[in-house]
Amino acid sequence: MGRLVYLDNLRSFALLLGIVFHAAIVYATDIKYAIQDEDRSEVLSYFCYWIHSYRMPMFYMISGFFSAMVWEKKGRSFYLEARFKRVLIPTIFGLLFLAPIQYYLTEKIKTPRLEIIPFFDYFFTKDHFQHSHIWFLVDLFCFSILYSLIPKSFFTMKLWDQIPRGFLRYVALVSFCFLFVFLCHTQVSKGESYYGIFKLTFIFQFSFFLSGVFCFHWRSILLPKGHSRYKILAVFVWAVFVYLVFKELEIEDPLWIYFQYVNVWVRALHIFLWVLAPFLWTSFLVSLFQSFGNKDGKLGSYIIEASLPIYLVHHPISLFYAYWVRDMEWGIWLKFISHILLVICVSFILYEFLIRKIKLLRFLFGLKIK
């Protein structure tokens, strides 16, 4: 199996889409965020929920796929060494220097005279420490370690050969994720956390990481062998329908309400759609990227390498801009568009002239040292 450029590009797309998401969420209704504008848009609310419905599960599915590929090609030692260098190091750096910015600005809105040193004394404690946007790296590193502990023979058991290839294996993965998340949710609500790790979200995302591993061994979903326009259109229509129903349930049936206090059938449907939406959107986007994003080139290689550092630095920049622009008399769409453009420009400038060229920063952001 050669290099799968479209999956590299799709993973980068999932990361960089976070820039747009974190700008839009500042101006979206129905969503709580660290810093939000007084003027908000229902359109941006739908947009944010759409991104939220598939972006990170798709990212973890692709990560699980590449984890299985690297393990098979390079072995256990290479895989774990790479995880420590390219995931754990930027995780520690991000938690120490990037994550606190979100909570400092949030507290500064409440207490304008708040000083940075007293805030750090307050923040770096067991009860108040949070991960901000670095949570996805924390989870990814934990998933990598958990994956390394699972016997690889589990993913290649002859038992799985009994499941016919194609649609039934797709159904099997959706069913696995649904049952895994649903059964765990009977014991854990979405709001419960442990040292900043939200338990139910962790379980949900891990199910997609494992699904990505199965996708590698089964050569399914992320490796489609053919797709007609009608099939792509049908998947898109179903994905939109599932997303719209899922959005309504996200508002009407919040998952932080304990399982014991809700309608079981509504909650089961909610979790099923929570699981199904990423599979549908991933299938649709894989087909698109396989058709239009499968060419290797300098620009593509540049963005693939730049996506993680840019994602890590964009969030503090986005929050600073949200903090500054919230009192401006501008229209909401001018704020939103200028927000995206400024964050993208500053993030790429930092990457191009600092992170990319300084060895220490390359190391801290998980890049290979040239």
C-alpha cells in the first residue's frame, strides 16, 4: 500500500477546518463558548453543529487507520517513538503555554484587573486545570498507548472474515461504535471529566480510532475501490438528513443529563445519530478527496506538515481577536470574515517564519528536525 495522499489531505482538512469552527462559534447561537459576541447568527449555529457532527471523529478514524499502517510497516518501537515525539511533546508544550490563554481571557472578562502570575497559581491546580483545544492531542496520545496494548491479532481474527465485505462491514463498524458508546453512557454522562479528560467524549472518539484500525485491516470505508456519482449523492443526502435531526437532538436532549432521567428511546436515537453522522460525512468526504485531493505536490506537502502547528497556534490568536472585537460596532459578518482571515494570516506567518525554521520550535510542535 503506497502513500494515500487523499487521506493525508483529508486529515489536514479536518485540522484546519478547526480555524473556521473556532471563529464561527464566537458568533453562533445555541452554543456556549469561552468568549462570545453579543450579536449571534442562527446560520453560524447550523454551520458549527455541522462541523461538530463529524470533524474530530473523522480525524480520529484516519489517525487509527494510519496507526495500524505504521505499526504494520515499521513495527511497535517505531510507532511508539513517533507517538512520543510527534504527539506527546506538542501535547505537553500546548498544555503549558497555549491552553492557559483561553481561561485567562475568560477570567479577565470577569475580572479586568486580573494579573497573569496569580492566575497561573490558580489555574495549574487539580481542580482548575483544563486542556482547551489541546484536548484532542491528549486523547490521541492516550488512544495510541491503549492501541499499543491491544494484541494485534484481535484485528485480524478469522471471526471478522465471517462478515461479508462491503455494506455489512460498514454496518458492523457503526453498530460497534453505537453499542460501545451507548453502554458506556448508561454509566457516564457527557459532563463528567477526569483531570480534564471528558469521559464520554473520550469513549466516543476512541471508538472511531478503533474503527480506523479496522478500516485498515478490512480495506474498507477509508479505502473505497469505486464510487458512482449517484452513490456519492445518496450518501450526501443521508448525511444532511442525519445531521439536521442530530442538531435538534443535541439541543433538546443534551448528553450531560444522566441516562436515568431521560427517555431511553430518544437517548438511544441521539447516540445512534451521533455515531452515524461521522461515518456518513467521512464516506462522502473520502470520495471527494479521492477524486479531487489525491495529487501530491509542494503545496499539498507544505499544508500537510503545517496543519498541526497552525492548528495549535491559531486558537490563542482566535481568542485574542474575539476578546478584542466583541465590543466593536461592526456587523456580525464583517467580524466573522475578518476573524477567519486574520487568524489564518497570523497563524501561517508564525509557522512560516518561526516554527518552520527554528529547530527547537519544530521539536516542540511535533515536526521532523531537518
